[in-house]
Amino acid sequence: MSVITKQEARDLARILKKIPRQGFWIPQESFRALHGAVSMWAPELVITRREHREILLTIYRGPYFNNVWHIPGGYNVWNESFRQTCDRLAKLELGVRITPRFIIEAYKWRRGEHPYGRPLSLFTLCVPRGKITETNEAKFFPVNRLPSRIVPCQRRFIQRHFKTSQMRMHLRSRAGLLA
């Protein structure tokens, strides 16, 4: 095992101090390396309809999980509140604003599940503040008939929390959605 030298530690500290001065922008290559060393949090925007019998999934387009369905979401940007992060991601991925209701589950990705780190996914029940238009890349799926190509830990999350009517009723009552 290699140990960071005192000089490397000083260099790392000097470089990290530059990040706030440049608006918290980190080059992608550096971001991946940082992500592999430090756990980062990411809201996953759980949007359902039909009494939680359908869940919104979008196609992920990126270097990893390419052309795979996923719950929309992404990473927090430094200096954003949780609500700001959720709203930014919803506008970016769905073109609508949302209201986060509550965190259903905090999930720490297992070693090897994520391509370059072990993020903390905050699966958050959200209510859209506008109409979500379904497209070929954003669709509501019945929770008991998910597409075959979906991020595996997100499939497990959906199965854990939306499988039975009793589970769906519990979520509705927690979200204050019961009439």
C-alpha cells in the first residue's frame, strides 16, 4: 500500500483550496478520482403516479450505464441545499420543478456497483410542480413490470418499497397524500 508523502499532502491541500475560487468546478478526470476517494451524495428523484403503481424512469446517457433506465437524479453541487439540488436536477432531466416530500431510503452503493465510487443515493419521494411529458427517454413504468435494462440497485429499491399495495399505502400516508 502506498502512503501519501507530506509533500503530496501539501500539494493536494493546495489544489483543493482552488476549487471554491473557481466556482467549485472540477475537471471530469479529477472528479472521478475524488469521487473514488470521498463518498458523494446524490438525490434520486422518485416520482410516481396512479397511487405509486407507476414510477418515472429516464434513459441514462453517459460513459457508464449507457442506454440504461434509471430513476432521475444526480450529484449535489457544492453550496446547494438539498431542495436546490433536487429542483436543479428535475429541471435538467425532466424540464419541470419538483417539491421533495421526504427521503424514503438512503442507500450506500456497494463496492463495484458504481463505476468510480461509492455514492450515497438519497431516494426522495417528489411531487412535480408541472406536467411531465413522457417521451422515448422518460416514461412511467408499472412497478411490477420494470424494463430489463435498469440500474440494478435502483431495481432493488423499487422492489423493496413499491411491491405491495400495503407498501404503497404506507408511502402515501407518509407523504400526506391521503385524502
